[in-house]
Amino acid sequence: MCAKPVSLGSVGSLALVAVLAAGCAGSQSGQPQAGDTRFVAGDGTMQVFPAADRKAAPAIEGETLDGGTASLAAHKGKVVVLNFWASWCGPCRAEAPVLKDVAAKTKGSGVEFVGVDFKDRKADAQAFERTEQTGYPSIFDQPGKVALAFQGTVPPAAIPSTLVIDEQGRIAARALGAVRYQDLMDTVTKVRDE
């Protein structure tokens, strides 16, 4: 298990977080060694932030696994569920059907899903997407730049992690660990109906 997240109040702390993230997120190739479980585990509980306490999500954009481009800006005015995953992550595989189902059931009501494939091999990630057929794009973020943009909200080595971003582009909720169907559906519905 990795060290607990450190406050980002200083440049020194930021450097420490970067060092911890490098040690937690896998080998240099982005693929953990056999049996490597050095990622931050969570229980998947959705934490909803009061509207007055929400912070703006960073502007992110990247090439998707299918060669397109995905960004938060493209979904302005909609609720966006952003899921950080990797093909080598067991809990990510376990939650994939939940994300796929909630995405399909909420798409027509102004909710968009975007995946962020993190610290992974592209071929492995593409195989995962072919198998799971998620129905939404995933940004290929092998170096972890998108994940690092969310420092302070999501620990850099927390895989899987899920964020719900409200229609104003603010981080409304997060889950560290594999999400459960009812928790995700209830949270997405609540944020959408605000």
C-alpha cells in the first residue's frame, strides 16, 4: 500500500507527492511487474461535495485510444463522469460493467462519460476497451499528465478513481476504488438534477 496523500501546500510537498506517485504507479514502462499492487486502494464510496465547496475541474484534453480527441470542454454544460482506469487493474475490470451500464442509462439525460487510461500499455488498453465495449471514449494518459492535473482531489496513484463534474465544470463528487452501481447512479442523478 502506498503512503497517504500529502498536503500540497508547498513546493517541497509537491515534489514529495511526485516521488510517491512514481513509486506507486508502476514501473517505468507504465506496466506494473507481476504481482505489483502498489496503487492506492479505496472502497468506492462516493463523496459528494457541497456546491459552495466545489472546485473547478482543470481543463483537460488528450488523444483517445481510438485515435480521436476527448476533452472536458467538449462537454461544457453537461454532467461528466471521469473515470481513471488501467487494463492491469483488477478493480478497474470489476467496475467496468457498472460504468458501462450507468453511462448507457444516463447518456440521453445530459450525462457524458470519459475514461482516462492511466499508466498503461496502449495495446493492452485497446484490448480492454474491445472486450468491455464501454460506449464512451478514453484518453490515453500513459505518462499520467491528466491524473496529475487533478492532484489534491485524486491521489496520483489511486486507480480506479471516478469523478463527477457538474454542469458548471466543478468537481461535484469522487470515489476512490471501484464504484458500485447504485452509488454511482444516485450521485450522477443528484448532480444532474441540481
